[in-house]
Amino acid sequence: MRNTVITLFNNPNENKKISGYTKTLIIVCIAQLFSGLGLAAGLTVGALIAQEMIGLGAFAGVPVAMLTIGSAFAAYIIGRSSNRWGRRAGLTFGFLVGAIGAGGVVVATAINNIALLMIALFLYGSGMASNLQARYAGTDLAQKRQRATAISIAMFSTTLGVVLGPNLVEEMGLVAMYFNLPILSGVFLLSTVSFLIASLIIFILLRPDPLKLSKVLQSNQLGQVIKFNEQSQSTSTNENRRGIVVGTVILLLNQIVMVAIMTMTPVHMEEHGHQLKDIGLVISLHMGSMYLPSLITGILIDKLGRIKMAIASGVILIAAALTTALAPGSSLIAVITGLSLLGIGWNCGLISGTALIVDSTSPATRAKKQGIIDVFIALAGASGGMVSGIIVASYSYTVLSFVGVILSLIFIPLMLWSKK
């Protein structure tokens, strides 16, 4: 594919674009390796910490809700700052705030302060927002037929961190005990260091800034100068509003179903007698299935199309929700199967929806719009996390899973309609 692109363009600017694309992907991938480690901590033990400190199962979804609300706020700030000052500034800021939040969680659990825990989780959500927005950075210098693949490569690089992180729960618990800290706070020590490293990698290495470079290249292609301020950005054309809406809907439904079921699975497993090690294994396999298939799904999305793979995402999510609804909670294999399918379905939906949004936006306003869209995605995840605890406490985990089936069923006809 790369050779094909090179032969299509002969001017020096296009060659710079191609080399910049490769360099940007490498740097983003290195940063994602570390941010994945930081991201896995809150998703693994966040609900367990809340249940231990608050003592009510109905509030077990509050931590994920807080960090996703924080992610929404951070996504807006990162998107705006990236649009004005470049990806490097936005992502560095986001990872740094995430590190501060992770450290705050450690302090909150040590002094058993619920208010501080909620504030720290809110800040920790910035790391999650940065991890997601980094996938856009890989597309800034990509050709249209490379975009889904670029997103998938950036996501694939997160795999090692998100798979390794949950499996370090017990080991990091020992580290926490060494410092006389609560066992569950150990993984947040890991998050603090991981997010700090990711911020340093972006700050030091992401030069030249890919988003700024893509604006310059576009202005050269159009034969006009693009001024980097709000006035000039508002006059940008070359956008497909329908594509933006469809891509956003894909991402919203995708996030709600995944977060709702994933949030309550650790609590569900604990109630059925599973040990902390088993919970870590399930979440690590789930996180792995969220990122590991990326190289395959990205290529399929570029070849088969965004909408077809979005429909495939809906089908896989239905299979996942049915598995978690009908399988016995005492069966570790059944839980692993359901959560793995949930991750694969989310992966297909995230990459196809993101590719649609990148296709439908122009460099001049892309980061700002991406940030706003990620706000809605984070709020959708927060709603899913908050409501999931209430549904399980009031009814059951099975009912929650069937709600996921219903939402996924809506997904398919909606995508078929969008094709028409």
C-alpha cells in the first residue's frame, strides 16, 4: 500500500507526509504501551475499591462513572488544545493529569477518603481520554485508505499494557503492602508511573507535530494558507456532517454496552466466589480482546468499508451480551468467553466509527470536533457505568446483560438505514 501511495504523489510535500506518518505511528505506539498499563488499573479494581470503601453494591459503578466523566471533560480540553497548539501539547497535558489522578487514588485509599477518591478518579479519567485521543494522532498524516489501519496499529500497541496491567494486581498489591498502603491501591501506583512515562514520550519525541503538519500539507494542496486560529478554522469546508453523525452513533452505542457489562463483571464474579486472581485474568483477556484484534479489524475496515464492519460489531456485541446473560456466573470459561466477545465487538465498533469521523472531518477543525465527540463517548460510558450498578443491585447481572442485547439490536438496523 505504501509503495502505491508513493507512486501516486511525486512532490516533496507528499514524501514528507508519508515519512511523518510512519514516525508519528511509531511514537504513538511507544506511548500507548505505557498508557495501556495505566489505563488497565482503574478498569480492573475501580469498582472493587468503591464497594470496599462505600459498602453498597448499587454504587459499585460510581468509580467508572467518575473516571469517564473526567475523561469527558478532559477530552474536550485535549481536543481544543490540540486543535490550537497541536497533538503534542494536548496529549502531554492529558497524560500528566492522569498521572496526578492515579496518585490521588493511592492517597485516597490510604486515608479512606471517599470525596478525595472521587476527585482523583475524575482526574484519572484524563489518562483514559489521552489514550483514546492518541488513536487520532496516528491518522493525521495517513491517506484515506490507511486510516483504519493507522488507528488499529495505535490501538494494537496498547495491548501489552492492558493485558499485563490486570495480571499485576496481586504483585502490585505486595508493593502497596510494603509501603503500608491498601492492597487494591497498588495498581494505581503503576498507573502513576506509566502515565508519566507516556507524557514524557509524547512531549519529547512527537516533533514535528502531526496535526500542524497535516494542516500545512492541506494548505499546500489547496493552494491557500490556513491560519491557525478559530476564525479561519470556522470557515473550513470539506466536511461530511452525515458521516460525523453516523460515526458518533456507532461509538456511543458501542461504548455504553461495553462499559456497562464490563464494569459489573468483577462484582458479579466476586459474588460467585471467584478469587482476585481470576478477576484479573478475565479483565486482562477482555482488555486484550479490545486491542489485540486491531491489526486484523483495521485492515478489514479499510477493505470492506466502515458500515459493514460496524454491523459486524453489533452482531458480536449481541453474542457477548447473550453469553454473559445465559452462562452460569460460577463458570470461569463462560465469563471469559462473554467478556472476550465484548472486547472484540467494541474493537470493531471503535475503529470503524473513528475512521468514519476522520474521513468526514478536515484537518483545520478535526481535533476540536474529535474532542467534542469523545466528550459524548465518555458521558455515554459514564452513564453505562453508573446505571449498571443500579440495575444489578435492583435486578441482576443477567438483566443488565439483556439490556446490552437490546441496545446492540438497535445498532444493526440503524447502520443498515445509514447505508441507504
